[in-house]
Amino acid sequence: MMMIKNEKDIIQLIKEDEWMMNILRAVKSLNLPDWWVCAGFVRSKIWDTLHGFKERTPIPDIDVIYFDDTNMEELEEKRLEIRLRNILPDIPWSVKNEARMHIVNNIPPYSSSVDAISKFPETATSLGVKLDEMNDIILVAPWGVDDVINLEVKPTPYFQESKERAQIYEERIIKKNWKDIWYKVNVFHIDTSY
């Protein structure tokens, strides 16, 4: 079982995973502004590795985000999913323009994709990766990587700001049921009784 101690280790883990690299190359080929492959794509790889799993845990979708306030049509996201499916047909692509998502989520607009990532429900899910011009992996982790490495599921500050968001976090924890897959995971709850 590989030890993961820091961002460098996570980047190395992804670099050695041909499946993940193919996904990153496919998304890079679309030339999207401020793009990232995020959330479960990164978190599941780390948790699988820390649990010593030989098989990859299937993830429901590959979350691709970008930020383009010049074209906020939902149809554009669907077109991009089709383009990605043409490159890698076996991947459950999900493409979202974060410049539009505040309308869907009924919250103030995000300023960038990284701003959106920082407002994901869990710190362990607030992760994104992409390739730069040199095809080196860039990892973004607005809340750091300690929680994901320590197998801790905690709410991001954004989800602790209001009772409504705290409730969404708690419902997600139940629905996702990560402990069933990754038994070493420790889930932290928000006290919603206030």
C-alpha cells in the first residue's frame, strides 16, 4: 500500500495512472477556459490507494468543470460532453460551466472554477486536477490535502455558514455512504440543532 503524504504524492499517483491521464488529456484537448477534472475523480483515487484496493472503485461520473461567462447555455455543456464521449466513449462525463452553476444552485455567482471548488460540500472533495501547457499535472486544493489523506470527511467552511447548507451536507453524507466503500473513512457531522 502506497503512502500518500502530500500534494506531490497525489500528483505522482495520478501521473502513474494511465486511465486518469487519458481523461486529463481528453479534457485538455477541448481548450476550455479555467478547466479542472474534480471531486470524486481525485478523492476516490486517493482513498482507493490508502485502502490498498487493487480494483478502482467505480465513480458515478467524471466531473469536468470550466468557467466561461461568455456562453452560459446549458446546451454548450451537453455539446462538450458529446465531444468528450467521442474521444473516450466509456467514461460517464459530466461537464458543468461554473459561471452558470450559481443560477442552478440559487447562490451568489462564483468568481472562478477554483472558487466553485472551494465551495464543494466536503474538504476531501474540494480537489481539482488539470494539465498545463507542458502536460504536467496541476492540483488545486483550496482547503489543503490533509483531510483527504487522513480519510476525514469534513464540511467546507461554506457548508457550515447556514443551516440549509449544513443540511445538504448531512443528506449527502447519508446518500453517498462512503464508509460502506472505504471503511477507514471518518465522517464529521455538523450540529444542525442550532
